[in-house]
Amino acid sequence: MELFNSTGFEIKDKVFVILSDEKYFGTVIEVDSRLDRIKVDYTTKLNDKLAIDWFNKSFWTKLNN
């Protein structure tokens, strides 16, 4: 049993990444501590397709509320 999440991310955390001077946002929907990765939903309101993928935890930055 794991007492805490060693990746620093929790389910429902808001995250962001900056690519080519554009800021993208997402929400953590699953955490895989064993492989050090998170599953992020980065679907936008302007796109009707779901955008959900696994990423290395260092790709995203947690948004401080």
C-alpha cells in the first residue's frame, strides 16, 4: 500500500505545459507511480475529439491554485 504519491501529482490536479510559446492546460486523470508518468486530459472546448494521453511526469507542471 502506498501512503503518498511520490510523483507530486494527484488525480484532478490542473497542469500546464508551454510549447512553442503557447501555453496548454490539462487535468490529471490517472497516476502511474511505478513508471513515473501521468495520464492527462487536455481536451479543449474548441475540439470535439478527446485528447487524453500518458506523459512523463516531468513534461507537465502543476498549476498552483
